[in-house]
Amino acid sequence: MFASDYVTLPIAGLYKPIWQYDPKIVAWDFGAHVAYGTGTAMTFWLLSRLGIGAVGQRP
């Protein structure tokens, strides 16, 4: 998802190309994507272990 954002959003005119950003900004953005993905994965894992919601056991 991170890489596709830096490909599609500049084409759409919503972002600058990645090489126009400071490396610290790109690293911060990458870290935010990693944190969000990790949090989402942990939430789905926890819900599946508890058998709650759409990620619970199927018949």
C-alpha cells in the first residue's frame, strides 16, 4: 500500500513524486503505514482468537 500511494497519488495530482520529499518525511510516512498495518493485523488476530465478529470461526 505504501508504494502504491507514491505511484498513484502523484499521477492523480494529489501528491508530489516521492523524490521531492525529504527522506525524514518518507521514513515517517512509512513508519505510520507499518504501525497501522501492525495494529490492524493484531486486532484481527485478537478477534479471531476470541471468536468475535466476521473473523470468527466459520461453519
